[in-house]
Amino acid sequence: MAFCVLDVLFATLGIRGHIPRFDNDPPWTGPLATNNGAIGRVVAAFLATAFFLAVVLWIAVWLTLKLL
């Protein structure tokens, strides 16, 4: 499952060709700044990071309250 999550994350960020693959998908060589969806990918990366940090914080607080 870890590779699937990394594939989704790299596809969201527009990063291709950094993980060796055995398919016919060539690495993307264009600059990130000229792509139309660059800002959307940055926002998606920020939202994903904020979501995972919020979940980890919620779990930490829940465990603390449960163990007290």
C-alpha cells in the first residue's frame, strides 16, 4: 500500500520519473513552473500535509486523554 500512496502523492505533485518503474511511462521532463496545474498541486500538497498533521495531533490527544 505504501507504493500506491507514494504514486498518488507524486501524481498529485506532478513528480514523475523519480521512482524506477517497469512500465512504458517515460519520465516527465518539462519544468514544473510552466505547467498550468502547478498552483493546484501546491495547494493539494499543503492540504494533504495539513490533513495528516491534524490526524496525528488528534490521535495524540485522544491517546493522552484515554491513558489518563
